[in-house]
Amino acid sequence: MSGMNESDPVNNPDGDRLPHPLFLTPDTKWLAAERHQSRTAGRDIEHLQSRFDELLMRENPDPDAVRTLAARARSSPLRTNYAYSEPSTLDKIKRAAPSFESPHIGDPGTISEKDTIQGGLMGAIAGCLLGSPVQGWSRERIHGFLQESNQYPIERFLHADVADSVINQYNIFHNIEATGRDSSTFINHIEKIPPDDDIDYTFVNIRTVETCGAELQTEDIGTTWIKQLPALRTYTAERVAYRNLLDGISPPETGLRDNPYREHIGALIRGPIWGLLCLGEPTHAATFAVRDALLSHVKNGIYAELWVAVLTAIAPLVGDLTEALRLSLSFLPAESRLAASLRSICNSDASAHTQIKRIHQQWDESIQREWSHALPNAALIAIALDHADSITEALGTVVQSGFDTDSHAAVVGAVYGAHIGAASIPSQWRSPFSSPILSGLSSEHSTSIEALTQRAIAASRRIKME
């Protein structure tokens, strides 16, 4: 996940790409995101509509006026007909979930700790690397490029060894982050595994466990962010939370104050590592995930990370991932939008294609506030895991579906990689791991998959011992 222009990046790849300071300026895009967030979260803001319209029509609205209106919107009462109940504290989440206790699954002692953890790490990095070149592309642009370049359906990493006509037609070296061939992340253009925020939080959370152990709290994770993450390596909700931390604001207010991205995908991408550190112990994985998510998110932003952590913890101990999906639902507040969306997917007999089409009817991927929202991306993850018979099919399905391709593919890869283990990951997805893995952290620039695996194993064992 990274920044995205509010307009369609396919049609305007160079226009107003990086407004300054990105995600922090209370401008019209920021205000539109807050109105969308408040509406979708059930806030009754009808009495504020004229004021929203007035400020959104201005080219440069007064920042204080924007902040004041946003604060009024997010503190407005819920609509009386709002159908959901969505708490944002761990105790209330537990009470709202059907069961926050670990289900009866296999014994973690029967699986290979190293193979499982390494499989999850490899899957996450491979998925991120697969989705990175087309991040921010529309589903139509992705499908067109894949078909014109003979890479459809996806069966391996995407390459740019294609005809000039395809390069020009699909402007393939432009996405949210790439502005030309020199910044391309197509597999034939990289010598090392490039840094990506979707993977950086794996390093962050391992380091927090190394520093604080099993008693780590939200504030400890925030401290690691400030010490290890350069501000511009964070995006949307995380960057707002980072700024709030620097302003002396404490969690959970860091995830709420001036944060229109508080239910976006940023927490979801941080979930897999908690599952890998708590294999077979989804209750513990969920608890750590909530502590983490509270730093930057609320409601379904929190639940999305919790859900992914639970899925990853369960994945190696179930017969198939459809079973893991059904078991994971018990940890979500039953009357939340995320739970309702995932129940619908799990109970549907429709094909993956039909369900993906429905997501696109419900959400507009050309608009940043919907493209990077947790709900559509979580739905696409569930669809891919529910319908695929292999990690290759799962990764291909989710990247071909559009939305936040490197983020949701990293999660699909992590869950499926933990499910099958590193030894069973096909060779085409293992090939990059002979090269160093680069990180965006200030003190960790390069590592190997073996070294990262050993650190994760040590962190997992420390949690269990304490």
C-alpha cells in the first residue's frame, strides 16, 4: 500500500501525484475522505452536508475550517437506522465476537515451525512483489496488459519483456510509486527484493517483540515506528498516526485524530506476522493484532488486522483454507460490516469471478478512499483463499481483481504460504529469495530470508516463554 492520486491513475498517471505533505494536508481530498469515512461508519452527518459542499467547492479551503468540520463529522452520533455495532477496544471486541477463544484445531507441535514461518514470510514477500508493478492500476488495465503480454492468467512474477506497443498502450512503468523504467519493480528489472511498506511492518513488529517481549503494548509499537520508520515510509492512516505521536497524542487517539483513513488497509497488512508468531494460538495472535491496529485505526480497520492474524495462525493446522475462513469469523464482532461481508462470501455458491464483480459494483477502485479501504480488499482476500486450489491460483486471482494489489497479495501469500509451508511453495515464487531482502527501516537495510526466518522463530519462542 502506498499513496494514490484521487483521480484515476490509469488516465492521469503523472497528474498531481504527490501533494505535499501527502495525507496530512486538510485539503478538499482529505475532507472528501472524511465525509466518506463518516458516512460509511454510520455517522449522522446530514446536518453538515451544506458545510461540506461549501468547503469542497473551494480550491484552497481554510485548514482550520476543514479540521473543525472533520472533527464534528467523526463525533456525530450514529444514525438511528444504522445496522452495525462496531467497538474499537479489545474488551468490547471480545464481547461482540461470537467466540474469542481458540477453536479446536490441530496441535502446533505436529508442524514444522521453521517451514511454516518461512512459508508465511516467503508468501508475503512474493505476493507483495507480484502485485507491486500494477499497484494502482484498474482491473481493466491489469487484465488488458496481462492478455496483451501473454501473462494471463498469472502463473509467475510479472515481467516487462513485452512489445513496445504494449509498454506504450498500458504505460507500464507508471503506477502509484513508479514514474519510469528506473523505478520499475517488474521481476526482470530488479536485482534485490525492493523495500515495501507492506513488508516493513513485519520487521517493525519482530523488532518490537525483540525489545519488549510478550507484554508489548500499543505505545511500544509506536516507539518502534518513531525509532525505525522514516516518516515518508508510512502512508495514509499510518502517517497520520505517526504525526499524532510526534504531537504528543497517545493511542488510541492517534488512530482517530485528523485521520480520515482510519478504516483503510494499513492495519490489515500488519496482521500476518502476528499469526506467524502465534502459530496455532489465534487468540494470542488476535490480541497482539488489536494492540497493533489501535495505533492507527478504528472499527473495521482494527478487525481486518485481527482477522488476518487469526487466519495466519490457523492456516497451517486446518485441512483447507475454506475451513480457516469459517473459523476466523468467530473472532470478529458479529454485527460489524467486515463480519457481514465475509459471511456473505463464505456462504455464497457464486464463482470467484462473480463475487469479484460484486465487489467492484460496491466499491470504486479509481477513488483512493475506496481503493485502499480495508473492506473491499479483505473481501478479495477471502474470495481468493476460498476458491483457489493452489498458492499460484490464489495470488493470480487476487492480483487480477485490482484494488490494492501489492497489499492484498502479500496477505494472500502469507496465509497460503503458512498453510503449505516453504518447502511446498512452487519454484517460480521462490526464485527471488537468493537475493537480499531490502527494508525501509532506518537500522535494517538488508537481510536474507533465512535470517528473517530465524528472527521470527526467536520472537515466537520468546512470546511463548513469557
